[in-house]
Amino acid sequence: MTSSLVLLKGSKRLLKPWLFPLGVVCIYGLGLALAPNETYNAIQISRSMLGQLALPLCLAVVMMAVLNRYLSPATITRFLGQKTGFKGIVLSSLAGILSMGPIYAWYPLFKGLKEKGVSIFIVANFIGCRSVKPVLLPVLVAYFGWRFASVFVLMSLIGALGTAYIVALTCSEKGSAKAG
Amino acid sequence: MGSILAGNPVNSYVIGDSLLTAGVGLAGVLALLLTWVNVALIQLPLEAAALGWRFAIVRNFSGIVMAVITSSLVFLWGVGI
């Protein structure tokens, strides 16, 4: 009984990563059966998109592997510490830019930083700078071009600073904005 | 849209590209991309649990405001992108 349960759990875990690709294959299969011409066109478009994005995606995967290997929430905490002022802004921006994975994985770090006395401005700036993803930059450029990508990065950083300033102004315990 | 939707940022690039093809302006697409990661209304309770309701609400709301302001600036500035 126990072994069959373990086997069931194991097969579920094995199947999980294949659910999405299998779903896509099923949809295309259904499409080919119902509307072959349209589905063939869709496959051609997907193929051409894959051709355009293959190199940027490979670059992104390599960069993700490198960052995951060398950067963890613990490293960020050590690296950020209780830095303040201009240095704090630069370091929190860098930490936000380099942090990867879903935002909820980083909440314990933010909570820890706040408890350690790091200013709200730094935490909000960190979260804001997460919209700049260096690993996805090649993909962004492939989609929108260098000019748009540069404006996006610049506006993200300005927006993060603005948001952090408003948060510090509103949520700071002293009621005053202490930028860093 | 960017505030409500969640997921990998690459999804926002694909949606943004489709919106551009459909005739939406670059400033609108920029706002979508900016709010996709920065504003997470779905994850608001989680953020509030870690950093407090006040922080979560103010940060998300000001994230939307900043996205609108910066995108409008790009639109008014008329950057040749």
C-alpha cells in the first residue's frame, strides 16, 4: 500500500513538468484534426519565433544557471547588510536587478532585512528594481529592440526610486523620508 | 493589465509584442511591462504578511502611479523608439 503510494507520488512528480508541453501538443493535435491549414500556419509562426528567440533564450538559461549558483538570499543579506545613503541605494538596486525567481520567494529576505533595521526605502527600491532582468535582456531586445529596452531599464530604475521614496515618505515610522 | 496578471516576465514581452502588433502604443506596452513585475495585486496578502498592509498597499499603488507617470513621460517626450 505504502509502496504504491510512493510510486504514485513519484510518477506524479515525473509527469508534472510535462503537463504543459503535453497540453500544447494535444491542442495542436486537435487543431490539426479540426482546422489543418490554420494549425499549420500557427506551427510555422511558432517555428519562426523559436528561430528568432533561440539564441537569446540560450543566453538567458546560461545566465540564470550562473546567478542561481552564486547568488542566494543569504548572500544578498550579507552583501546588503545595513548599508545606507547612496551606497545603500546602489547596492539595493544591484541586489534587486540580480535577484531571480518569483517575488514570494524573496519575502522572507525582505522581512529579515526590515527586522535587521534596513530602511523601508532600501527594501522598496530592492523590490522595484526586480523588474530589470539582465538574464532576460537578450529576449527583451529580440522582441522590442535596443532603444525600447534601454528606455524600459531607465524608466524601471527611475520608477523604483520614485516608488521607494513614496513608500518611505508614507510608511516610515518617523513619518519622514529617509532615502537610504 | 500588468498589475493583475502574474507570471514570468517573458509572458509580458509576448503579450506586449502582440499588443504592439494590434496597434497599442509603446507607452502602453511600457506601462504593462513596468507593472508586470513591480505590481502584484494577487500577491498582496503575501506581501502584507511579510512587510505589513500599509507597506504593501502603498508600494503597489505607487508602483501603478509611477508606471503611469514614466510611460506618460515617454509618450510626451516622444522618444523615437
